[in-house]
Amino acid sequence: MPFDLRGSARTAKLTPGDRVKFRVSVKGGRSWVDRVEVVSASPVDAGLQNTPAAPVLVPVGTTMPDFELTDQDGKPVRLSALKGKVVAVTFIYSRCPLPDYCPRMIENFKAVRARFADRMNRDLVFLTISFDPRYDTPEVLTKYAASQRAGGPGWHFLTGDPAKIERVCNAFGIQYWAEEGLITHSLQTAIIDREGRLAATVEGKNFTPVQLGDLVGAALEVHH
């Protein structure tokens, strides 16, 4: 989970495996770390054993593994049933406290929805998948989508069995694990073409809605 660093945090001497505590500041829709303190140094032989194994992202151009999850209306949504449409996929959890992480993913999709309003549900579908399925039930996701002014035709907020969620996250290269009541996670947004192949991915949060929209637009222009 990448953080922007400011102040003394930029010069902190850290090695993989260190246990640290840090201060996150949030202001005006942005967040950053400005203070880092090493609690205990990494054991010499620790390496990266305490970090989750990196999931393997399906290569661009490869057909995505099929999956079925449940949307905010309690209805099943199967990826293979969306063949013939362009599908944009991103990952969130509703309790995310940092405005420039999960909420920014929602804002990006809202901008793209506005840009392609006439294509939504006709040949463009959004899937926003929660990696906190035990909390993010369909009812919770319905309220969350409404609070964000998100959702609507062609935009599904998805949850499901934790094992299914894990498989989907692995296929899209998403890392996530619970830590002290929050979920530490990577960010990945993906575009799937009309044939069900991974057309493009955008990692992290430092891309613009215009850049994402251009990738969606390019996929929409490719017909059978």
C-alpha cells in the first residue's frame, strides 16, 4: 500500500522487515505520512517472510478467469455473461478511511461514467469489487454506493464468498490483508475487452480520470 512521504519520513532509514509506526495526515482529499519511527529492526534472516506473497496478475492480452459474485442488489454477476461489452474493474472496501485511496477509485469511475453516459450498461459495465466481504454485504454496498453517488445502470458493486473474492483479487494482482481493524491493500484498475481479455491495467492511485477514460474509450472502439 504506497504512501506519499513528507517531512522527516522522506529520510527515515528503513529496511525490509522493520516494524514501524507512522503518522498519516489527511487534508483536502489527500493523505501522506510525515513521521516514521522504527519499533523493532528486521531480524537478519527475516527477508520478506512476513509480507503476503504477491499475486500473479494475468498478463495483458490473456482471457480473464471467469468468476461470479453478488452485486449490491443481491443479484449474481458473472464475468463471462458480460462478453461483448467492455468491463472496467476496480477494488475497494467501504470502510477505507483515506480519501485518496478507495474513494478516489470511485471518483475515477464516476468521471468515466459521465464521459460515456450513453454507453453505460449498453456496451460498458463497471465492476467495483470489495475485498472486505464479511463486512461489505450487498446491503452495506447499496448504502455505500448511494453515499458516494455511485452505482446506477451498468455499475455493479460486488461482494461474495471470501474464497471467491481471494481468487478474483489474485487474478487481478491485488494484495490485501487485515491489520489492526483496517485493510492494507494495493490498488489496481483493469479494463477487459469485449472478448473477455485483459486489455489494460492501471496500478496505484496517481492516474487521472482522463487517462482511465482514454483506455476505456480505446477498448470501446474495438469491435468484433
